[in-house]
Amino acid sequence: MDDKLDLVFAALADPTRRGILVMLLEDDMAVTDVADPYDMSLAAISKHLAILTKAGLISQEKRGRVKWCKLEPDAMRAASIWMQSFGQFEAIDLDAFEQFLSSTLDRPFSP
């Protein structure tokens, strides 16, 4: 459990990955669409997606020739439970989490 929690927090530590999660709140997206707002190579975006996938925050699947990304919000549950153990945090409300992610980014869809 601790290793999984470490992966989630490490994945959330990067602003690009948080931005990707915000985009995926709307709907599943093709990898190329995820990469579009960012000024970095597709290989760099793929590395970010691999970290998010390893943390369980997103899943990826191939549909035809296109690789799609999907948000997996349940992966945040362990982080939420861990924070609740301190007694000063409430359970993660996904709408509130979306607002939090949006407010922490200067521009919601760019690094």
C-alpha cells in the first residue's frame, strides 16, 4: 500500500501530470490530443502518461490505431484515506478536486 501511495503522490507532484488529469476529467482522450497543448515531444508526454498509468491514476488502451487515456479516479482513494488519517482533511470530492487542480495551474491545459 505504501508503494502505491508513493507512486500516486509522486505522479501528482508534477504540474504537467496534474494538467493531464484535469484534461481527462472531461472525457477519455487520444494520446496525441493529450500532447497537443504541451510544448514537448510525444515521447516526453508518453513518459508522463507512463508515470500516471503506473500510479493507477489513468489507464491506457489501444482502439484501432489510436492509444486512448482514461482517468481512474478511484486511484486517489488511498491518498484521500491517508490524508484523512491526520484528521484535518476531508474525503476527496471529485468536483472539488477538479476545482483544486484547475486553481493550482496557471492555465488549466498547459504546463
